[in-house]
Amino acid sequence: MTYVSESFWHDAVNKATTDLFTFGYKHIVKPHFVFNHTPDVAHDQMIEFCRVTRNIPPLMWLLREMLDYTDPVLETTVMGVDFANPFGLSAGLDKNCDMPVLLDHAGFGFETIGSVTSRPCAGNPRPWFHRLPEYDSMMVHVGLANDGSERVIPRAEKAWTQAGSMQVSISIARTNDELAGDIDEGIEDYRISLERAAGRSAMVEVNVSCPNTRAGEPFTESPENLDRLFAALDTVERPQPTLVKMPLNKSWEEFRDLLAVLAEHNVQGVSIANLQKDRTGLEIPRDWEGGLSGGPTYRASNAMIRRAYREFGDRLAIAGIGGVFTPEQAYAKIRSGSSLVMFVSALMYRGPQQITVFKRGLAELLRRDGFEHVADAVGVDA
Ligand SMILES: Cc1cc2nc3c(=O)[nH]c(=O)nc-3n(C[C@H](O)[C@H](O)[C@H](O)COP(=O)(O)O)c2cc1C
């Protein structure tokens, strides 16, 4: 009896503090500290904020007290890795490993660090971002700026071993600089970073679908190139499972052929998918370069997830990504076949408490539909 009433009060307080956070982010932080700067400046300030606050333990404690929400229905094991919940930060926001302390205290199930490349990389000329709030989207043209896998991976390992319950994934990509050469050079670039990542994170993600680089996307242009890449990566011994970050703008036939190649290699899962290149029906200035995050990715990624689950669900785990802003949208990704759900845009547009909104909402939806564990709902609509 006492236990029930204690958990009732804890739950009520957690809900109230999450609502307070939502209100504060929408009416104070977003208009006065984020949207009053260009998105490039706001992004840099957000990273700086994480760097400073991670060294203030009382603040991190308060964050956990206010936001943390755990529920056994959300616990899951995917590719042999245990997660407190299926929600993770997708690659790209925490390129250099500045955010794990904050995300761990906010209650993320996992985060993806990177994408990192074998050489440090300055990325594309600024601006890297344009906001498209009317589409809940960000135009992204970063071009894989990062400090390099040699420096970032040890930071990721430290973050992983020090995290309370959060798992850490490392995304590796090919260096986007003037030294980028032929296919073999690209393969060697990935191999170096994978070797550095071996055994130093819960998962590793191979990003073969960055739309904003001078070398393009040769490894998803043909199944043969992808096969060559993964034949080389198979030689790198690693204990952790490997995900592959897939492109969004492929026909199903092309996508299926790529998945068929991956199924032949040391790959345990696929992240579906990267940024949207198709601007059809969207009013976007022509001179804005890059790929679209958020809203414009939602339907296309769900469709790919469903088909991928139907044909490869017994071989490859799926991490669903793209346009998740509500618990219902996360649930749809899971019912379409995703064992894990990642997001970036919701964090930028809605704030850090969104993780609690997702967890609480998903737990309610699962219980409403009679599921005891999130894993039971994976693929039921596929
Ligand atoms: C600011 C930003 C940077 C990104 N950089 C990367 C990256 O380095 N590597 C990668 O695999 N995906 C990157 N992405 C793509 C995201 O991981 C994700 O696939 C995409 O944004 C769709 O998710 P969302 O709708 O929740 O934003 C980036 C996205 C954003 C918004």
C-alpha cells in the first residue's frame, strides 16, 4: 500500500516537472535563447552549454530528479545489448562527445556519438543549418565536421563506462576532406575508425549515407561497392554489434539489394534512415544546400522500415529514425518494425524533456494495447 502511494506521488511529481520543462522550453528557452540566434550559433551555444553543465553535479542531479522516468515495459534487449528504454539520440548532434552526461541524466536509453571520421574534419563552409519550423525540419549541410575518431572514441568509451544506465553507440563515416580519393581509400578510412572503435562502445554504426560530402555516397550506389566495404570491415574483430545507417532516397528494389548485401556480413542491424533529399512539395530557397531532417522524413522512413522488417526482420534489427515528435509517432515506428527509435530534431525543436514525454507516452500506449514489453509490439503492423 505504502509502495503504491509512494510511486503514485513520484509519478505525479515527475509528470508535473516534465510539463514544467515543456512549458519553459517552449516559452522561455526556445524564443529567447535558441530561435533568436541563427541555427549555427544556437547549435554551438547548445554544445557549450553541455560542456559547462556536465561539470556541475547538482544541476545534473536536479535534471535526473525532474525528468527521469523508468518503466519495466520499456526495457528491451536488442542485438544482445540491454537498454533501459528504446529511445536514443541519432547521429549528428553530439559529434565530439560533449552531451553524454546530460543525456544520461535526462534518461536516454542510448546515444549515438559522431559521425566521426579517421581524420579530423572541418566540414563544409558555414552555414551548416537552416531552420524550417513550418515543417518541423532542419536543413543540414554540416559535411561531417568532427575532431576525428582518434580523439573522440576514447571520450565515447569513457562516457559509456561512466554512464548510469545509458548505452553509447559510435557512428563512423568517411573523412570529408581534400584527401578523399577512390573507393579503396574510402574503405581504408572506415576500417581505421572501426578498428579504433572495436570494443569501446555498446554498438557501432557505419554511416554510408551522408548526403553532404565531396566524395558522395559511393557505397550505396551499388551493392558491389557496399559488399567490398563490408568484406574489409569483416576483418576487424569487434565484440559489439554493428548497425548500418541507410539512405532514405532509394527505390525499394535498390534498398532491398543493399540490405541483402549487409545480411551476408558481420552486421546485426540497420538504422533507417538518414536525411531526406527530396524537396517535392516543400517551399525551400533554392540556394539552401543540404538534406532535411524531421517532418519530411517521417512517412518515407516508416514505409522503408515496414518493408525492411517484412523481408529482413528475422536477420537484421531495425533502429527507426525520422520525424518522431510524439509518443504516437514513436509507437508507429515500433509497430512498423523498429526495435529502437532514434531522434534529433525533436530534441532541437521540443527540448530535452521530450525523452520523458516519449517514454511515458509509449508506456501508456503499450499498456493500452495489452503489450507487456516493448519488444512484443515490434513489427505488429508490418
Ligand atoms: C544537425 C544534424 C546533424 C546530423 N549529422 C549526422 C551525422 O553526422 N551522421 C548521421 O548518420 N546522421 C546525421 N544526421 C541525421 C540524423 O541522425 C537523422 O537520421 C535525421 O535527422 C532524421 O531524424 P530526425 O527527424 O529525428 O531529425 C544529422 C541530423 C541533424 C539534424
